[in-house]
Amino acid sequence: MRDALLTVPEVAARLSCSVATVKRRIRDGSLPAFRDGRLVRVRELDVDRYIAEHVTRRASSSTPPVGVTLDRHARLWD
């Protein structure tokens, strides 16, 4: 069901973050929510959209690696 309503703790569990972080995202407007009296609910669709917008993509394989490759017995410091 894509139009399910989630509580703030359920959203926090889904995002693997704290309830305070979810409340902060709602307050700054990056995660849509609505209030019905004292109840705060977030649509499951909005959580999925938030996740999709904040996914980090892997660098393309044509990008050269960052850093240097050390020999097996190279010293990192003196």
C-alpha cells in the first residue's frame, strides 16, 4: 500500500536514524508531513521519495581512483 501513513518513530526506523533527526527534517521542510491535532504522520510515498532523492551514487568506473597504491611492504610513515 503506497499511501500508508507512518508515525515519526516508524520513519526513523525506516531511515535508520533518530526520531530527533526525522523531526528536524520535517521542520526544515525536506520531509513532508502533516499534523492532525497532536499526531504527526508522514506518507510512505514521501519517505520513499526522500530516500530516492538522497541516495548517493557510486562514481563512474571511468573516474580514476583517489589516493596512491602502496607496495605490500611500504612504510606509511617514518
